[in-house]
Amino acid sequence: MNRTLVIVKPDAVERGLVGEILGRLERKGLRLVAAQLRHLDPDIARRHYAEHVGREYFEALVAFITRSPVVVAVVEGPDDTWRLVRQLMGATNPVDASPGTIRGDLAVVMAENLIHGSDSPDAARREIGIFFPELA
Ligand code: CDP
Ligand code: MG
């Protein structure tokens, strides 16, 4: 799988970090093949985060991701592009994210960690299908 889904989350859009975040992916050598500013509704948010249903943070996560617009994007690169993006993102909890990563440089708390990236080839395929069915 050489494509992966990225969501520049509401906190990032609110803070004016869209260019910074997508720019980091572009400077790495990845190519944007789709991007859309979009206010997610709870149904699509729940579908996207289906694996987290039942976790104690689930409802807060849905409220967060739907609170204001996000940029949903598909990026393309070599095999394992999803893994390249995950490396650039850094650990889920910004406290653990290395300096030099998006979360390590720009975020302070897990609930507002700026970016989503698919975590496997199967997840990339599934998530691209949710947001960009025409690319599936
Ligand atoms: O985003 P990532 O794939 O790194 O992490 P995840 O484990 O798939 O969790 C999805 C998102 O849920 C995280 O990015 C956080 O925004 C949120 N989350 C949270 O708020 N509290 C947790 N204990 C775990 C996840
Ligand atoms: Mg995840």
C-alpha cells in the first residue's frame, strides 16, 4: 500500500498549523493526491474511529474530531507510506513523542495531538474508502 489517510485534526486547523503539518509531509517527499477541508459529522467520525468504540475516551474523541473543520488528505509515496507518516507524526501521547516529530514539536496533550495517520495497510485502505470512495 503506497497511499495512506491523514487527518489534520481540529486543533491543528484552529491553530493555523495546516501548512506546517502538510508541509512536513511534502518536504519528506510524500505527495498529496487528495485534500479537503471538511467538518465531520458524528456518523463518519464513529465509522472512522470504530476500533475505539467502548473506550473511556471514545465520546470525547468523537466530540473533539467533530468540533470544527479538519483537513482530510490522502498522501502517496513508496511502499509503507503509512509507516513514514506515522514516524513523522510521533507517538500518540505528545509527552512520549520525540522532538523532530509533529506531535513532539507542536503538541502537549493526547486529546489534542494534531494529526491522524492510518496505522496499517488495511487501515489505510479502509479509511481512504470512508473519506474518498472515488479513490478506493
Ligand atoms: O492517533 P493514534 O493512532 O496515534 O492513536 P490511537 O491509539 O489510534 O488513538 C486515536 C486517538 O484517540 C488519539 O490520537 C487520541 O487523539 C485519542 N486518544 C485519547 O484521547 N486518549 C487515549 N487514552 C487514547 C487515544
Ligand atoms: Mg490510530
